[in-house]
Amino acid sequence: MTSSIKIIAGNASRPLAEAIASYLELPLANCMVRRFADMEIFVELQENVRGEDVFIVQSTSFPANDHLMELLIMIDAARRSSARRITAVIPYFGYARQDRRTSGRTPISAKLVANLITEAGADRVLTLDLHAGQIQGFFDIPTDNLFAAPVMVRDIKERLAPGERMVVSPDVGGVVRARALAKRIDASLAIVDKRRERAGESEVMNIIGDVEGQSCILVDDIVDSGGTLVNAAEALLNAGAKEVSAYITHGVLSGGAVSRIAASRMKELVITDSILPTQAVKLARNIRVISIAPLLGEAIGRTATESSVSSLFT
């Protein structure tokens, strides 16, 4: 791999950045990120990046505002250090769920964050499984939205026999994602029809499809409180499913989500390391983490050599 690549890790994604650098057989660039007494963020690049192709790896996960500000300052530091090109590698793009106005006098925060990243000096963005594909259009710079599907497909094929697999979308909005995965693993598709009474709560109403005797695989981009997943898994098991697993790209897992999932009848929740797993996640009996480092590493390498990134998913 060309030595003109510099990979810089933010505090939100250091283990993932180290794994990406290892895949590319490169060292991480030396970068100091620290806080002043009032928690103001200070960044110093401790090696030369002039004329280099810089990739800054940072998810804007909890605490979202701290990690977002850290990313912006790292981009600015690289720009002022005369980097040739700066790519913000954002495995989990925080604020993605605020991609439209849901009522009067509300913001579109995903667009605001896109503007901030662009104005800070990023030349392009590399992200993973955006909550809504149209967020790519919020950026005025090239944006590659990667998909964790190839990693998930490989894992599913290693663990579940053909003919016993059924992919399930936990809501109508996720049908396109679920159908794409079902096609890759040659499985049938079912849909959980639910009604959300209020934010953070959901009530499963109906299951579209025959799940009797099937090993059901719930697929989604984000698991936050875990309520939707647990309710969907319960409904599927009550409808005769043999077992229920879930494959989710971004394990936000806020509040009591980990204990809620651990106490459920779900066989397994599989998440990626787009968000740094907490100790509770690592210790949970039925939560497993798979790495997207090879996928991101390959995309970074192809970006640096101006090769096709989209061909990774064909």
C-alpha cells in the first residue's frame, strides 16, 4: 500500500482505526487529542502530513457532540497542515436520524452536520449504512455510503444452513435493506408491521409472511433502545419461528438496551464495531461484535488509488 496514506484515529474509533491500519499494513499517524481543564478540545498532528492523503477515522457516537467536535478539529488541523486530500471516515454518522423535519419549527440536523464537516475542510466522506440514503445528498463533497451486508452475509452463511434462513424487516421502512440481504443469502422475506405510539416505544401488530419453523434474521441499520428488536423477536417466536437472531450495523444500545436484549428470548444480536463496544456489550451473553475493519480498509485503499469502491458490493 502506498505510503502517501496517513490514517488518523479519533478517540471514538481508535481500536477500529488500528485494525484498519493493520489491514492496510500501515502505522497509525501520531496524533494527540486532549482536553483542557474546561474540556475544550486540543489536537496536534505529531508528524508531517503535507501533500499526503489523510483519512480521519471517527464515529460521531456517544458522546456525539464531543466526538463530532473532535472530528471537526482534526479535519481543520489536517487542512492547516497542508494535507493533499482529507477524507472523513465516519463509520457511524451521528444525527442521521434527524434527516427531515418531523413537525413545524424543527431542524434538519443531519444537513447541519454535513455542512460543518464540509466547511471544516473535508474533501470527501466515507461512511457506513446511513440511516437514510438521501443524506449523501446533504454533502457538497463526494460521499461514499458503504454497506455492511457483505460482512453480515459471510457470517450468516457460516452459521445458518440454507433453507432454514428467513430475513425479517422489523418495520416497513427497512424492507429494501432486508430484501437485498435476503437475495444475497437466497432466503425468503417477512415483515413485522408495528405501530409506534411514542418515541422510543413500539407495539408489534402483525407479521407479514409465514415464519413457522424458520430461523429468522432481523436486519436493520441501528439498534438504540432495543425495544423494537425485542418486541419483534417475541412476536416472531410466538408465530412459530424456531429461533430469532438480529444483524444490526450500528449498536447504539443506549440506556438499558443491553440488559433488555440479554433478558430477551433472542438467540443472538450481531453488531459491527462501527461504534466502540462498551464493557457491558462485551459481557452480554447474546451480543456478538463482528469487525468492519477489512471492509473500510479496502474502501480506503481503493479511494487512495482512485479505484472503484462500489464494486465491493456487486
